[in-house]
Amino acid sequence: MTDGLLLPPGGGDTIQAMTLKAGAEQTAAWSVFEAVVAPGFDVGAHLHHEAEEMFYVLDGELDLLAFHPAAEAGSDWRSWRSETGAEVLRGGPGSFMHVPAGCPHAFFNPGREPARMLFVVTPAGHETYLRELTRMLAAGPPDQAEIAALRARHDIHQLTPLTNRA
């Protein structure tokens, strides 16, 4: 018999501004994080060829993207539209975003306060990327080519830059 995992509030392994609640050590199916998104943080539009993701806003507001842009999309994903007319959503508590494999997606905190979200990635293992990135950043100013190679190894294909607009 296998027992489940029980964590108290605040429990889990902190990796950057995220708390890993469960991941590859518990299951091969998915990793789940509680993430704090600082004001002005923009993860940048990106996609994964294999992974699917889900985001559920707990506190604050996030601009959310989960669609392919129409031709000639600009470098600011917040102005993108899909060919069917879909636009970026400003989501507050209770907003949900599902990102199928291959779909461009992003989030940005437009507010003055941190936002919090539940973030699920399938299959499990996204925590490995985050730990490797944390070690790379701790070593000093990041080499952008090394970061690009790290992302490519972990199926992260950046379409617009990760920035902090604060």
C-alpha cells in the first residue's frame, strides 16, 4: 500500500519564488507548485512541445496568454490576438488557464502587489529545470546562451523575453 502526501500550509520545497508541492519524487504524472509572481514579472511567451500546463490564480491579477498568435505577432505578447479573435485575459482569483502541448503561453503580473497561483505541469520534472536555473543564476550574471541551452534541454522554447518590468 502506498500512502499519499500531506503538506501543511507553506509546506514543500522552495525553488525561486515557487514552492514545489509534489513532483517527480512522488509521481511521474505531474509537478505542482504554488507560485508567487512579483509585480512587473513577465515570464515571456514560450511553448513546450511535450508538456501541458495549468494555472489557477489564487490572489492578485495576472495577464494570461494561451493561444497561437495571428501572423505577424509583435514582441509584446500582451497585444497578441489569435486568428479566431482570442485576446489576452486579465484574470483574478479563480481564473484558470490550460495550456496544451505546443501552445504559446505566458503570464505577467500587471499589479502593484504579488500575485499567487497554483501551477501544474505534466509530465513531472519541471522542478529539475528550476533547480538547474537557480544554480546557474547563483553563479553570477547569467550567460544567455547557457540559459537558452538549458531551456532547450527542458523543452522550453522562448518566443519573447522573460523580463521584470517593475
